[in-house]
Amino acid sequence: MFADRPAGAGRWSLLAFSARPVAGIAAGALLLPCPAEAATSILFDVTARVSPGCLVDGLGASGNAGRIGTLNFGTVSTFSTQRRTATTTTGQAIRLRCTPGVNLVMTIDGGAHAVSGQRNLQRTGTTTARIPYALCRDAACTLPIVAGTGYAPGVTSANSEDVRLPIYAALTPSGTMPPGTYTDTLTVTLTW
């Protein structure tokens, strides 16, 4: 006769028997273990690869981060021929964080009023009044940013939490400009 213990408590059988005493051996019950149920273990891997990249704070699903800032040459006299400069470095409106050493590349198009590769500010309300200007990677404007050509701003451990996109600009008015507001809009594309 076998009696099982409750499920989950292991399997043991109680073997009860009766016999006549033989040579000093008394009849009794023995508690014997039964073979355990077989269990199978299977392994599987879980992996993740973290690649270097950048985070543009405020970037929506469209991929449009908004405006980087404004290049403002200020107010210029109609008769001025004095060279003017502007930069976005102090007023950059977006925050860019990158993995140190990531290959960040910035490309800027020719703007809304480019003619034969030359960027131009254009007077509101006309298509003929333009002021040519240059974009540069340095304050002295000796390293031009050619339309559609990418360059690396450089990401290091020192600037990785607040990467600046240094854009400098220079223009020299002709001294014969009609009064008005002159503007242009550029598109900056960041890849990594």
C-alpha cells in the first residue's frame, strides 16, 4: 500500500507491510524516497548594444528641433560699407548632448535666397535687393562653411553635456542698399 504526500512537498511513498517475525526482524514500516520528477533547464541570451549618439533636447517626432538661434548683424546705415559680424554661440537656443568622441557632423544649406552658391539676405517685399554674406567656423571668418558641406564641431568629454554649434557670419554692405529689413533662413542638419 502506497500513500503520497500532498503535492509540492516532494514525492515520498510509505511502504507498509506486515510479516511474521523472522529471526529477530520485526515487521514495520519503512519510509523510502521515490524518484524525483525530471526538470529541464534552458538558457537564452539577453543582449543590448549601446552606440554613441546625440540627444537634442526638445526634439519632437518630426525631427525638427526648432531654431538654433539668430545671426543678427544689427542696424546698418544705407551708406555703410563697414564689415559686420554675428554669431550664434552665445545665444544658441537648443541643447545638444552627445557621447564623447561621437562623429557629429553639421551641414548648413545655402538658405532661402542663395544665388550660385552665395548666401544672401533679401529685403522683405522684393526679390532684387540682396546683401551677400558668408558663414564661417571661426570668429575671424577665415574658415568658410560651404553650403551643403558637412564639418565636425567636435565632441569631447569637456563639452559633451552642452555641445555648441559655432556659427559665425560676416557681411560687407555695398553702401547703396535700399532701406528695409533683410532676412534669410538656413537649415542646419545634424548627423552622427
